[in-house]
Amino acid sequence: MSDILTVEKLNKSFGKKKVLKDVSFNVQAGKIVGLVGPNGAGKTTIMKAILGLFEFQSGKIVINGREVSSVNHQALSEVGALIEYPGIYPFLTGMQHLELFADNETTRKEDIQNIIEKLNIGSYINRKAKAYSLGMKQKLGIALALLNKPKFVILDEPMNGLDPKATKELRNLILELAKEGTTFLISSHILSELEKLVDEIVVIDNGKIVKQTSMEALSDSNGNYLVLTTSDDEKARKVFATEGIKLEKADQIKIRKTSDNQLTGLIQLLSSHQIDIVDVQHEHNDLETSLLDLLDNDQVKE
């Protein structure tokens, strides 16, 4: 599968502060990729750079084979975006916004009606935007990003201001569009929602990429544990230490799961030392826990 976006060794400074440090990652066509990291890590700065909103000191950004710069936006012709807060004209209605930004004269009415229905914004689309709530403005901003059926969509905190129902509707729409071939790069601090959406994540911290991986690989490498309660936990810890079996926590018998038959082997090992297993819990790390582990490990390396 070809890359729709390639970012290579991107560096950006604001004054003396270096905010992007040799940032490199790629996004494959048709994928939903999450850009995650702490506040101030550089997520929004990367998205603005991809959209050619400012110059960067060095590096290269390529979309569909065409290079992006602050003076050359041809590569952005099939890109839709919502960065930070929607740029909305308060004295225009939502419908007037859509009519203003629709670029296909032939299918304009059809495209507008389609996005109104998809995002369920018909009840207020003819009201002036100055009367919109935060969630209404957010949905209009998303509608503008998706209106012209772009091949690549960049969404910065798209769930901001949305209630649970609207969040689910947006999630379903993104998944539907991805199945049809639309590519997404999404940042969000609501990791539980992002986890339901993305195929891959790109983790950034302090202006540099920590890791790019698929959700499947992240789950396999960072997510499955057996938590045991035994008839003699202290003795069990000594047995595991002797056998070279690593415990993830000092106050808990928590072992990383490596195979489906691993538990059987642990039962047999403890039984040979007259230790019974009283309880077994299966734990799976969510995206938030996995992300925190990645960031902790990165800080240790530094």
C-alpha cells in the first residue's frame, strides 16, 4: 500500500525554542492514524506544517507525491482539515458556510445535503453560527473538512465539545469513510475514543517521534498480562525469581502473557512447589496505559 503522506526529518523552531526535532513518519493510503502525545509535544505544530501554514527550518513533507511548503499548496488540493478551533463566520448560517466552501458546482447541493445528514446537523444548519454551541461549531468545522470528499483528512481534537451521541456518530462516519478509501490523521486527548478508530499510532514527545506502530503490534507487545493470587505469594515470587520469570510489579504477581498455554505451565511450576493458584485475572492495557509506558521508557532512555 502506497504512502499518502511522508514526513522526513522535519525541524521547526520558534525563536530559540526547537519544537520539532528530526520528525519522520508516514501515513499509508486508506489508514486511520492517531497522532498522540502529551500537551505541548508538537502534535498541532506537525499538522500545521503538513498544511503549509508556516515555514520549517529543514526537512520535507510530501502528500501524494507532491512536496508541501508555505508557498506551494498544490499538494493540498485533496486535503481536508480541522485544526484547533473551527474558523467560522458568526453572521453566516451553517448552510452559507457549506455553500461558500463547496467547490464542485455539479454536485454542490448533493454534497452539502449528504454531509448535513451524515453529521446530523440539519436542525440548526440555517441558524447563524454566532448562536451555535461549542459542539455545533465543532460539527460544522468537521462538515467543512469533509464536504469536498478529500482523499486525506487531518483532524486536530475532533471530539472536542461533542456529546457521547455526536462522538459515536463521528466515529462511525470516520470508519465508514476509511472503508471507502479516505485517509485520516487524527490527534485526540480522548484516547479511549482514538483506540476504537485508529489502525496505527504515531507517538510524539518533546518534539520528537517516540514510536510509530500498528495498534495490533502495540497490543501484542504491551498489553496482555496474567495477575495471579496464590496460596503463598511470597514463596511464589521466589520460585519465579529462581526460574527467571519477570514480575511486572513488586507488590503483585503480574506476568506478561506470551502464549496461550503459558498459564498451564505456571500452574504446573507452582504445583511442583506445593503452591496453589487461588485466582487468575487477565489484564489488557488500554491505549492510555500503553502510551504512558512508552513515554516513561523514552524518558528513562534520555
